[in-house]
Amino acid sequence: MKLGYQGIEGSYSHIAAEKIIDKLKIYDVEFVGLVTSESVYENLVRGKIDIGLCAISNNTAGIVTETEEVINYDKVEKIYEYELKIEHNLYARTNDFVKIVSHSQALAQCKEKIKKIYKNIETQEKKDTAIAAKELRRDEAVLCSTKAGEIYGLNLIHKNMNDNEENATKFMLFKRRNTN
């Protein structure tokens, strides 16, 4: 079975996918990182993956518009919902960074703490937290999961950058609708 998810290895969607598969005791799963909700949806509708996983909302930053804008419930149906506690950590290659990069949701979930601690640091949106970690430049820091920071060999600068200690994201597992 192929499970497509937003992001790449180390993304929160990847972490949620692994936890869901373990919880549902589904075996022999191939995880396919598809970066965007649109790509997950398109691959699911075209039959290139069997199930798809997308973030749908966060209790701090609200609806994940990237998903909301592309999912057509005439073609796919929800099969499982999962909530994952999210802890964004700040990682960098060096301590001399001038910019913080991450997915728009991560930046929104850490906005107040960034303003308070890193007043003069600009932020920039990227497609995914783990992609931002993987492609991180020397003058940047990234908000991402511990898993992404470790996978991509980054140095932990600041643990738990969330504005909300109870920060959590709901993920939805989808399958193609039967058209019979």
C-alpha cells in the first residue's frame, strides 16, 4: 500500500503518517513524500497512491488553507482523523543566522515567540518544514520537528518555539471514493 503525505521525511505529516499506520496496525506501507496537499490529492485521485494524508487544521493557526483549497470531497472521502501535538524547534547550521524559514503554518504558530526573542530577524515561508530544514542555508534558521533537525544534521538553537504549549494539528487520511 502506498501512503502519500505532505512534505518529505521528517515533516510533521510524515511523523503523523507513521503514528497512524502504527496505531491502525497497517503493515507493508510505502511512504511517499509529495510535498503539497495538491500533490497528495492529485496522486490519490489518479490512483498513484492508495491513501493520502494532509494536515487540515491547527488549534493555534486555524484551517490549513493549502488543504482546504484543493480537496474535492466528491472524489475522496475521509477515513481517519488524527491529532498530533506539534513542537516546533529552531535549528540552524551556525549561530549567525539572519532569517527564520519554515512553512507558513509553523511561522504562524510561533509568531509571538519569534517577535519576542528574535526581534530583528526576518521570516520567510517555505513549502514544508522538513524541506526548509533539508535546504537550510548557513545564514538561516528553521522551525521544524526534532526528527527533521536530526535527519538533516542541524544544531538545536531553541527548543519549543510554539506560542501555544498545547499546539496540535489535525491530520486527515483520505481514500478515493468509489464511483460505482
